[in-house]
Amino acid sequence: MANGTDGPSEGASLAILSNRLQGVAKKMANTLLRTGRSGVLNIARDFSCCIVTRDNRLLAAADSLPIHILSGPDLMCAAMQRFHPELKPGDAFLHNSPYHGCSHPADHTLLVPVFDEAGTHHFTVLAKAHQADCGNSIPTTYMGAARDVYEEGALIFPAVQVQRDFRDIEDVVRMCQMRIRVPEQWRGDYLAMVGAARIGERELLALAADVGWDRLHSHTERWFDYSEQRMVDAIRKLHSGRAVRTSRHDAVPGTPPEGVEIKVSVHVDTDAATIEVDLRDNPDSLPCGLNLSEACARTAAMVGVYNSIDHTVPKNAGSHRRIKVLLREGCIVGIPRHPTSCSVATTNLADRVANPVQCAIAEISDGAGLAECGAIIPPSSAVVSGVHPGSNRPFVNQLFLGLSGGAGAPAADAWQTICHVGNAGLCYVDSVELDELRQPMRVYERRFLTDSEGAGRHRGASSLKVVFGPIGTSLDVAYVSDGTTNAARGVRGGADGARAHQLRIDRDGQAHEVTTCGVVTLQDGERILTHTTGGGGYGSALERAPDEVAHDVREGWVSRNKAASTYRVIVDGAGRLDAAATATLRGERVAVAAGE
């Protein structure tokens, strides 16, 4: 049949088993959310859980962050098998090496191989969790200025065995507790990861007891074939073509003064039903923390592809067969050589890969792709640390106080709080009250900024303004704020989003420019102000429906002045559309354009 199944009962079986496997991943994720110790896990939800086949193919990853799982779990499982050829029940492995398949060192990942009673390995479950601290030389998990992994300082675990016979190997645990700040918080997050992985193991064993291992494996192959056929169908809805697109990251220490330009070459071949993304024509690795791991380079390209097609296509090894990503060893967006630092690999340059891929596909096919999502990591999502004045105990955590940045889409306005393109909106925005309870700080302001969207037929996200500071102590704020110079670009005539901005406000209320990459120490009574990046628009602003512009004005997204000057729509003081004046104004603009 056209859907890749043999009949109604076969299709029902495929749907039921695929949902049961996704349910296993969801139970793992629920365990991490409910038992994680740090705010980055139990508030912001910066983690992912998935199931990989015994031959290292991604099978199920419900509700996971795309940048964590599209590629990487396959590479990590292969490294586990290469380093530990004799796996046994009760084993667990700690992995965060960007040279062996992990995304970046802050993403501690627990791998648990799943066995039957005879000792046969059938699947591997993975729980990946971003850490509040990973032992870096300064208190942040994003060291944009690190010249190499040695200056970065993180403990690197290339599939190191951390459990044997279901018991911790305490030597490894003690190493982490001696190196990682606030070790009791790390230990709580580690136990949450263990719990999530063991829940996944338990649920897979129960599923196999119900349907049998042979049926699970045959289902896996049918599911991959079905997913591949869905991908074929989605690609054939596009136009064939080639496009080259660039995106530029702002300068940080270790980069050229003009920043880093990333070039992607995208080839959509509808006859072969393939999409090729070539990242080889890019700079060599640089002495900074922006370099991508292989996992993030591959995944970022895939993110751009999957963002551009039918969103219902399953994301797994089957659909991956139709995507070819070309990488080069020693490239800043390729395959890093040790000791290259990949500290910030999941976000900044990864976004500068995914964004131009989805823009290139939009250029090839109107009605597909996306504009650029806004860049990160601004101070509103910084890693903050210090000593709590009440208990005199240290604290460290990543905030998710505010990120917007969504891109204009072919058929809809942006998802305002997508966070960033590789996150896909799956991290949560922090509760102000919970952040103030957990850290000695106060949030003074958090709101959207009018006229900061990427104007277009469908508009990009607006910027957020966030202001916060310490109470009764000092506060270190570590971030790598891209997009201060290079805004998120629109596509097919859409406008760029607003740029990022960050200021330190002293006790007298005076504003001071601060670095875009580093650590700012705020004293008691000082504040840091963030404007996050807006997202790019899709299509010309003149194509936006006038009644939608009037609605934008009433809601405060767009001012009356911008409605008139950019969208050529007249809205009165009460927010009502003046259709006649708008028709005249838009007619004049069309006439001028035609005369030009």
C-alpha cells in the first residue's frame, strides 16, 4: 500500500507499537522532570530521552529537544560498544564527550543497554540532561571564549562505565563530586538520569514480555520503512533546486573581528527524494568554544530540513535515510579534533547552520522552509552563580527567564517563545517566582517589546525585555549573546528581527555596555538588562492581511506608526482598520514599485 503497510491490521499494529515505544521515552522524560534537582531540569526541562536499536539507530524520542537527539545517540551508542564490547545487564555508561558523539560536555548522558533473560542486547535507552555545572574552569556550561578543552575545564567522559550490576561505580561519582560545583545538586540530577534510564529499561522489558522481542525488532524495521516513505512523500511536495545561504555569528574572543560566516549549500532532489546539506565550505576550527561537535553539526542541518517539511514526518533513522549531510574533519561546523573546544555546540553556531538551511529551502520552494530564528544565549538565559547570603552556600543554575526568537513561517506567525531553532520550544520559560525563591535575585521586568518583530506576510517573534539582579549578595552572570550585531534574517522578502542588547545598570541607575561573551559580576543593587533577539519574517510585509495588522496593533505587537510605514496599513487610535486609507496607501506603494 502507499503508506508502506500491508493492510489495515498491519497499519494498526504499526501505530500501536510506535506509540507504546514513544510512551517509554515519555515515561523516562517524566521521571527526569519530576526528580531532577537543578532548575535547568525541573523548571526549564533542558533534557531529552530516547531509544536506540542494538545496531545504533534512533528509534523513539518523544518530546525531546531536536538538537539533542537527531544525531548523537547513534554515535554515542557506537562509542559505548566500541569501548565496551562485552556489555552486560546492569551496566550503565556516562557519556559527554563531543569527540565521541555527544552534543557538548554539559549534556551528561546516561546510556543503559537493555538485555533479555538470556543476556542478549536488544536496545539502548539514553537519558541526556543539561547540567547546571559540568566542572568548567569558570561557573558556566557555555564557555564561548575557551581556546581549547583544557581551558574549558569540563570533565570529559567518553562512554565511561558508571554502573555495574545496577550499582554505582563510586570512583566515577566521586570524581564528579570533587570537580563539579554544588556537588549535591549534580548528584541529584545524576540520580534522576539513572532513574529515567532504568524506567526506560523496565518499560522495554515489560513491552517485550507482552509482544516478544522478535515482534519488536520486526516492528522497528517496518517503522523505519514507513518513516522513510513519509519522508519521500514530504520531499516530493517541494521543488527541486539548489540554494546557497549564509548566516553570520557575532565576533567573540578567538574569532575574526567580523565574526564567523557559515555557508550552507542545499540540494533538493525530488526525483531521488533526497535533501543534501553540504557544510564543508566553512572555516577550520577556531580557538574558541563555538565549534560544533559532529553530533551537533549533523543535527543542526537535519533541524533545518525537518523544520521545512511536513511536521508529521516521524524523526528517526528511517526518515534520516533521505537526508545527506556532508561534513569535513577539522571544520568549525564539522568533525572536531581533540582538544578543540565544543563548549557552546548545541546553540550558537548550530543555529547558524539550521537557520540558513531552512531559509534555503524557503528560497527553493515558496510555502516551505522558515525564516531565521533569533540567536541566543543572552543574559536572560545565562548561567548564574554565587553564594546565598542566607545559608552561605554556593549556588549555580542556568536561567530560562526569557527567550523568544521564533521564525515567520509559510502559513503562520512565529512561535513567540521557541527559545532557539534547535530547541523547538520544548524547554519551558522559567517562573519568575521560582527563580527568585531558588536564587538570591529579583526579576524587575519581563515583557515583549513593540515593533521588534521581523515584519512579513507572517511575522517573526518579538524581542523580550528582561531585567534582573542580585539581592543581598553578588551574582556572576555568564552568557554568549549572539545576535547583537547580526540579526535573524527574513526570507522571501520578510524583514529581519530585532537585535540583541545587554546593559549593566549600576546602583545609581546608569546604564553601561557589557561584553557579548563572558561573565558579568553584578553587585548587590545592580541589574542586568536584556533585549532578546526577534525572529525573521516570512514574505513581504505588504502581503500581510490588513485586518491581521490591525489586530497586531490592538495587541501591542506593532505600533500604529510601523503599521503605516512598514505594512502600509492605516489603523485609527481605537485600533480599527481604515480599509479605504489602507487600500489607497498600498496602492500608492504598488504603483511606486511598478514605476521603479
